[in-house]
Amino acid sequence: MLKFSWPALFALCLFSPSGIILGAEEQTPDETPATASGSDGQTYDLAYKFSPGETLRTEVVHRATVQTTIQGTSQTAETRSTSIKSWKIKDVTPEGTVTFVHMVESVDMWQQTQGRKEVRYNSLTDTEVPPGYEEAAEAVGVPLTIVTMDNRGKILKRHENRPQPASMSTQMTMPLADHPVAIGDSWSSPLDIDVILKDGSTKKVQTRQQFTLEKVADDLATIGVDTQILTPVHDPAIEAQLIQRMSNGSVRFDIEAGRVLSQQLDLDRRVIGFSGPASSMHYLTRFTEKLLGDAEVAAKGKANKKK
């Protein structure tokens, strides 16, 4: 039976600074967005804006259900996690380049595998850490990454206080187009994913995330996210490795405030024949992230401590 490293999957979404999961190396958006025909011509300059001393907190919820069938035997695994992540803004230059410290302030994690006892861990209420969650628990409440990025989301400098495997490294935030865009315009960010072949060697698969400005209302931009595989893939075993990274969804961006308000990324993929002709995998996930106000943070903290 195929085994999943659920603590590692949690870490990928909990401890990466953004749900926009890109590559192990920082990627630069394509310079020229594709312009949609029929645009009214109005353009919008999307850029990040922060102030020294402020702290941005987001609530991240990640749910996943994976059903696998191998040689007639099926197994279902379910996971759910909720975390509070923060960016502490240290410095902002006149050009908008920002330096911040990323950390995870709390996590509440649950997993259930068919035929096994469920596992739970809440960093605010539990004194004992379940086996497999030790590394995740140690990463809560401590500075994880110090980042310097420009106002379009391009990483200029990044220091990991807690080194993580290359497979867990992600883009810090959603990359923005480097000049004003109209509704319907798209820009993209490339991504090379390493997959393991049957002989144990690795191969790079080229993919990209494409971002499209879908609409703007009351200074709030809705940006569509679409992950695309560029390298032809004909091996189900390789496809099974890729599907965890192939999510699509949308992001709400406050143009005036210059920050992401929320995002939702969904994945519903099925792979047939990844481990023999009669094998199948159905991978269903939802990732949401919401920017919190101070009152919401305080309320959630009190609610968690009462559990």
C-alpha cells in the first residue's frame, strides 16, 4: 500500500509563507503578460505595500482526502490542519522593497487513516506531541525565514533559520506582473519539479502557474490561478508525484492596501495505473488562507485555549 508522509504534507502548506506553491528556486514572472481581446483598456498596477513595524497574520486551513487502490485493496486517508501564520515587517525602502520575518504562531492538526487510530495535535493546548509531528511542533512560535522581496513579489534575499528539504521550499508569495495589467491579462511563473524515476534517478518536469486578472470591483482584484504541466508526462507513476502540486483557484488582492486578502486553491485529480494496471489514486484537497484583523486573532486565540 502506498504510504503518505502526512506531517511533511502539512509542513508544505503550514510552514511555507504562502499557499501559492511554486518551485524550490525563486522564479521570476514572465515579463510580458498576455493581453485578452475585448478589454476596456483600463489597467491596474498590482504591487505589494507594507509599513515598517506592522504584523500581518493569516489563518490557513488545509484539508485533504486521498483514496488509493492497489491490487484490489483500497485505503482512504484524511487530514485537516488550521494554522495562524505571521509576517513581521522589519523594513521597507522608498521603492517598496520589504524585509520581513515569517513564522507560524499556532497549529491545530488532525489525521485519520482507514484502519488506524486518528491523530490530533494542537500547539496551544497539547503538552505532548504525537509521533511524526515533532519537527512541526518545534517549528511553531519561532522565526522560520527572513525574506527581502520587491513590491512585485520577487525574492531578492532569503535566509532560512530552520533549514528545510528542497522539496519543501516554496515561493514566498504570489508573483505580480511587472507593469499595469487590464482585466483578462495573464502572467506566469515557471516551475521545475523533480520527480523520481523507477531506477531511482530524478527528472525535472517543467510546469508553470498562470495568473489572470479576472475582475476588479471596489478596488479588490480577483486573480485566477491555474497550474499547467509543460513537459509531456505519459507515466502514471510520475503523474502521481505531480498531482500534489497541481492546484487551481483564485486570489483576492486589495489594490489600495497592496496585499492578499484571501485565497482558495482546490485540487480534484485521479490517476490510474500509478502502481500497476489495477491501481488508482484520487486526490482531493482544498487550501484556504484569509488575512486576519487584530480582533479576529484575539478571538481565535481565546477559542483555541478553551478547547
